[in-house]
Amino acid sequence: MTELPISRRRSMRCRSNPPCEPMATASVCFSAALLLVSFLSGCGCHGPIPPPDDQLTEPRQLIDLMRARLEGLQSARFRVVSEVYGDDLRGANFRQVVLVRQPDDLHIQVLSPFDQTLSVLVCDGEQLALYDLEAQVYYHGSPTPRNIARLLPFYLSAPDIVRVLLGGPPLDLFHPDESRYALSWDGRKGSYLLRVPLWQEEGTVDLWVHHGDWLMEGAIRRDADGQQTFELRTGHFERSGDVLLPTRLRALLHGESEVDLSLTVESADVNVALRDELFTLAPPAGVRQVDLDQEP
């Protein structure tokens, strides 16, 4: 980034003006001090944030508290605005209605600016389906992370997507051997850093978690070489009833296809009654069908 040139100042001695009085000099110094304090506070020039007095030291403690928080959240209904940057999309904006129900039910309806349905994705834990109304194509298959990643910019299981939208961790990524987990305090972010090896493949996932409310602040997934393959950021936590939820989410998918997805939650209702039929979708007559399980 090219910096703006700094103007040179010519030193000029004003002979007609009397010398500065001590009071004026003190005022100038005080104003300069205020400006310096304002600059330092605004630029984030501060030391590390110390851990809380009741800091957790065991990974199992943190995971249990994150799980306990999710026990009080059985379902949610969101109205979302998404912005997508990718190979085929450059800043495309969509409105969405998102329904989630624990443990693994999903319903994502993408709307046009005129509230017409463009596509519908559903998952009931056993079957994944997406109907693209514009292309008249019906995709279906088992709800594996691989199949989900073909339809959404998330390489996550359906239960993990539900948990993440509710402010929880992607537990299905975790290796079951808890002796390999590492928990520390990240003073730069003022939150816990939980490092866990991946399950079923080489690599790690780092999670940042708030103390007290046990909300996930972000996650980074790395492959065996330490390269980032997926990053998730959450923030702007707001209350829906008595529950804090993230209202901003950003997913960054790295690799051959770079995807940057931002979600802004406009409204959220938790623990709402959702009918079973909202999470299933039969193929409409006459449309082309694609079996995701048979795709290379």
C-alpha cells in the first residue's frame, strides 16, 4: 500500500508574536497527551489479556461446558443475508431462511430479492437433498461432509453445521483420543485456544472459546503440512430470548476453489417447533437428478 507523502514544513519564526506562556504550553502538552492516549487505545496497542481467576486447565472441562450450553438449544429459525465470493460468484448477495434442529436436521432456503425461492437444501440426518429451481436439478445423497461440501462452502457434518450456527463447536472433527488435546489461554484474543487432532485424517483444528458463556469465537482447520484448509469466524453475539447467538459468521474455504462466505443474521428465534416434513424433500417430477454418492 502506497503511503500518502508527508508534507514538509518550513520552520518559521514569528517575530511579531510574543513567546508562549507557561499555561499555553501546558495546555498544548495536555492535548497532545490526550491525542496519544486516544491513538494508543484505538490502535489496539495493549498487552495480553490475562486469564480469568477460575481459568480452566483441562480440555474435557471446556468441552463439557460447550456441550452443556447446547443442551438448552434444541432448534432455531434464522433469517440471514449472505454474501459469497468464489470462482463463479463475486460478491453475490442472497437472502436465506435457515432452520436447524438438533442433532442433525437442516433446512436452508435461498430467496431472490423478490422473496422467490431459488433453491432448497434439506437434511434429516439420513438423507441430504438440494433442489435447484433455476437449473431444475435435484441433488441427493448421504449427508457426509464430502457431499455437503459440494452444495455448501462447509466441509462439515450436518450435526456440526447445526452446532456452529448455534454457537457451538464442530465436535465431529475431533479425534476421540483426548490425551492428544491441548488447552491454553490466548492472551491476544482473551479466550481459550483448544487444539485438537482431526478425526479420520491427518491435521489439526484450533478453536477459540469465550470464557463464561462458552461460545465459539472461531476455528481454523489445518492439513498435515500445517496449511489452512478452512477458517470459521463468529462474532457480534446477541440475545435471542435468554440465549446468546452469533449474528455474524464468516467461512473461508482454501484450496483449489477459494470461497469466502459471510452470513449476517437479521433475526433468530430459538427452541421453536419445527415439523419433520421441513427436513425432507422428494424429487419433483420431470427434473434431472444427480446422485452425489455416485459422483467421482
